[in-house]
Amino acid sequence: MSIGGEQGGSGGRGCLYVVATPIGNLGDITLRAVETLRGADRILAEDTRRARALLGHLGVAGKAVDRFDAHASEADAARAAARLAAGESIAFITDAGTPVVSDPGTALVRAAAQAGARVVAIPGPSAVMAAVSASGLVTGGFRFVGFLPRGGRERREALALVTSTPEAVVLFESPRRFRETLAELAERMRGRRAVVARELTKVHEEILGGTVEELAALEREWLGEITLVLAPADVASAGAHLSEEELDARIDRELAQGRRAKHIAEELSVELGLPRREIYARAVARREAPRE
């Protein structure tokens, strides 16, 4: 019996295998993933050069390897679906970790399902789960938000979602923007504990914990792939972290960015554990007050 499971789908249709690959240490590849890659008729990869290097390390030879990345078109997905409909088995891998988790592939999975092909997940390495398990901050559910947008309204809305979420939050961030992100979170989530999981499973793996203010205050350069885990909010005591003057200053900054009083109240009421009506009234008063 093959570790990779039965090849192909029902009725002569093929099967799309969504295969998790190492996020750093090549020893983390699973036996089932190796067997699946060996048994597949074709491999679709986010980066064909990295895919061929991995296949060479695993001793998997003679495979057709085609690119399917974030820029793949509908025609690319349709081409793969046609191959599946004709009975091919296809293994899909991304640069690292579990595909379709903040990686391309959603369109491919949908096209395969619409073509009537089986879609089989081959689980394995995941930066999200590795960071959660090493953080010591998550005891129940958590919200995964992927990569934060680079800027503008989308970034403000994403940060608002993060800070207004009472359960634990896991996110990815670019090292170029991580210092800025920590500073923004330190302002919005004072006292919230966090863990930075950097370069997981690689030679220079690093896991740092503390409050978001403590992490933001570190005088250092952030490098590599970063996963941030934020502990669940302590709603009962969150409001005690801001004085009235600090709350007004926070509201003023949000208003200056063009945010509506309603949205400010919704976010801060969850973040600080204060009544929404009270914050809304305060925001409206600050908005309408004459400026010197």
C-alpha cells in the first residue's frame, strides 16, 4: 500500500495533492509527502527552481515541474483542471510550508474541485502551528490573519481587526515592516504578551517573548521570516492601561486618519474593555471640538 494514498480519482479523473513541504529543516518532510511526490504524474510549484532542488534532495527524478504562483492566470488553473479531468495526478507545492495558507493555490484547488477531481491534503510543516506550539500563549482558539497589508486603508483595517480580536492572533510580517508593526501594536495593545518566532526550523531560529512594548523597544534589526503570536486579550484589565489623556490622544490620532467615530468606538471598546457608547460619545465630542 502506498504511503501517499490511492493515486487518481473516481470515474477516471485525476487527483490534486496539496503537499506540505519543509519551512526550513529538510528533515521535516513526511514520508507520505515523499511518496506522493514520487507517485504524481506532474508537479505544480510556486518556484520551479526551489521545487527541483527539493526533489533532487529527496531523490525524486523525471517529473514534469510547472510553475503555479500568485501570478497564475485563470487559464493556468483551467489547464491544470483539464489535466486532472483527463486522469493525471498532480502534486502542488509552494516555496515552504502548507500550500494555500497565505500562499497561492486557492484558484487551483477550486478549479480541481469544479473539474470533479479529488483534492487530497498531505499535511506537514506549518509556520503557523510551529509558532503557536512554541509560544505558550494559546490554550484554545486563535485567529490567523496571514500577512498584514503594506499600507493605506487596508493596513489600518487589518490592524483594527487584530487589536479588536479578543482571542489569540497569529500573523506573518515582512522584516522590513516588522519594527513599524510592533510600534503600532504597542500603542494599540499595551500590556499584551506576544512571541516573535523568527526563522523557524532554520539554523538561526529565534523565539523571543515579552509584552508588545518590550519587543517594540528592542534596538535590533529584524531579519528572516517572522511569525508573531499575540496572546488573548485580558479584557477585564485592558482599560486600566490608558489614562483619560492617553485615550483622548489615541482617539485624536484615529480621527486624524479619517476614521469614523463608530468604528473607533467598536475597536477600542473590545481592546480596552470600556463601554462602546462611552467611547463613541468621547470620539464625537473630540471630533466636533474646536481646535486651537
